[in-house]
Amino acid sequence: MQKLKIATIGCGARARVYLSIIAKFTDQWEIVAGADPTAARVDAVRRISNNPNFQSFESDKALLSAPKLADIVIIATQDNYHYEPAKQALLKGYHLLLEKPAGQTLEESLELAELAKLHQRRVILCFVLRYTNLYRKVKEIVDSGKLGQIISLRASEGVGAWHQAHSFVRGHWNQSDECTPMIVAKCTHDLDIIAWMMGQRCRRVSSFGSLSYFHPGNKNPAHPDRCFDAANGAEECEYSAKNYFKEENKHWLSIIYPDPEGIEDTEKVKQWLANSKWGRNVFSCDNDVVDHQVVNMEFENGATAALTMTAFDEGRTLDIYGTKASLRAGDALRHNFNTDLVVRHHLSREVENVKIEDVQCEGYAGHGGGDFGLAQSLYDLVTSDDPDGTLEKSIESHRIGFAAEASRLAKGAPIELF
């Protein structure tokens, strides 16, 4: 087996997750370089690499200006900085593991797909849900014909209220012109799964949604604009940044804090929070992305699908209605009924319950095991002719997502895709 070399542009949480898993496959991979303006993050990747010859760079330009040093580059920067380093890396001759979305616009995403095809480079989008045991089992059932012809599909993503406040109100994805619309930034995962299950091109899209709760109109006048400005004992919002120190929220804090090794220094972290954008009152921010949205889709064979994205639920659900049977899957079943997937046959009324085990790596099962599944599959995706290793194959979700935002801005007017 030929060992491949891998580097990363962006050394934040997502890159470190993938590389921590990849580092386990020492017969397949050598982690050789990392680029990030925050030196502590590059150092964290250096430690993960366990490579004495690891090369550190302070920017993507510095890494891409150097002689070609790897077979594949991870692009794990912010949304508005995917396209340019991805384009330059393809021109340099690298394969890519590219965080979604591919670009800030559909045009950028299509250009990268064409560029990859022209230069015969593999571009694997980080659609980690495809690599979970759950969705792979659903796809197996769909392809088996057990459900019959799919007539309609219904999916939902509950972002989670704290996640919404963290990422889409205070955080990096709170303004659509600086990243991508939320339906693209957050839900291309879900749109990809829908298109994958349907096996058809989407013909028409309509969408509605808005920012209904996390805005200044809902601010309590007694609460300060910055959470750490509240006097001791003063009433505080339930989304106060002081709640980052609660056990259930520490994960989010570890993602954003610049020094991955310094997260246990509580006083230092508090001082940093007090002056960062994550220390703001959620009703005093500059966010403009939606906190709920619905997307309606019609596919080329007449089948329909609907996706609901909301800040005010947690987890994903998927219902598929076929001519022979219906299928229900997802977090609601797991948490409430101790099963992951149910198939109900229309005529016999037979019900099948399927329990799915998440793939874990040393206790970590991010995205239902999808992070591990993608990292584990990466070598084969790069070295084989698997069509899932092409950006062109994965672009349907971007077509739907950008069309959905266009429809939403046009007050729900249908958008024709072809």
C-alpha cells in the first residue's frame, strides 16, 4: 500500500478532528504540513501528526507557494475562504478534502468542479452524513427496492438553540454575505442526503424562512449588550455567554478558543470571552441569517421532498414514503423509542425495527460516526474511481441550496433548476 501525504489549510476544530482519525492509519497516511494564522492551532496539528519533519505555515499562500509537499490538502477554512485556496491547490496538483460548502456561490462551486475534472483531481466534499452507518443503511434499503418507488420524502434538521446562538448568531456564520446563506452553510448535508436518496435531479425549488427570534426586537432592556458587563446578581439571558462554562456547552467553547491546550485556564478564557464576539448578548448581535426555513423540492420524475431547518429542535429525522413501504429514521426514534430505523410495509402492515451502532474512534462518534467514516474512507476515495470522490457528483445539494435562498428572498417564488 502506497502511503499518501496530507496537509491542511486551516488548523481549526474540523481539520483537527479529521487528522486525529487519519493519524491512526499510519500505513496509509503521513501528515506533513499545516497552515493557519494562529500558531497555537498549527502546533496542535503538529502534535497530532507525530511527524518530526512536519512543516508549519502561517497562511495558505505560504503553503501553496512552496514546492508540492503532499498528495492531498484539507481545506478547512471559513466558508468565504474555501474557493480561492481550493482553486490554487487544484492548479498546484493537489487532491482535496474540501469542507462544505465548496464556494460562496453556486458559480464558484461549479468552477471548482470543472477545474477538478480538467486536471483529473479528486475533490471530496465533507458530507460526513453519507459515511454514517445509519444513512448508509437507509440508502441500502432504498436501493434494494424494498420501499418501491419513492413518491415523497420529508426531512428535518434541528440545529439546537445553543448551537444556533453560538454559530449563527454570535459566530462565524451569522452573516450571509460573509459566509453563505444558512440553508447552504448548515443544510447542504441534508440536501445532499435528500438528493442521494432520490437518485434524481431536482427540477424546482421553493422556500420560506426568516429570522424570528434572535434579533434586537426580542431583547430584554434589563440585559446588557455584552454578557460579562452584567453586575453580580443581575438577571441574565438564558443564552448568556457565561453558560459556556456549563458542562453541556464546553464543547462549543473548545472549538472557538484559539489555544486548544489552554482551555482549562478558566480565568484566562473568561477574559477572552468577555472581549470576543462570543461574549455578546444574542439579542444584540449583527446576525442576519434565518433561524428557521422550509425548502420544498420537486424532482425530475415528479417525486417531492421537503426539508425543515429550525433552531428550536435538536437532531435529524428522515421519512421516506414509497409505493411498497415507508421508512422512518433518525434522532427522534433513537431518543424516544430506542430504535434508529423503522420500515412499515403498506399491505402486510409488517414493521421492521433496525438498531444502528455508531462508528466510534476511541469513544468519539462525531456526526453519528460520519467523521470517522469519512476519514476512514478517504484513502480509497482518493485512490479509486469511486464517483463519490468527485465534486461534480456532490454538487446537486449546492444547486438546491442556493436556489432555496433565492426563492426565500423572492418571497417563496419557485426557482426552476432546469
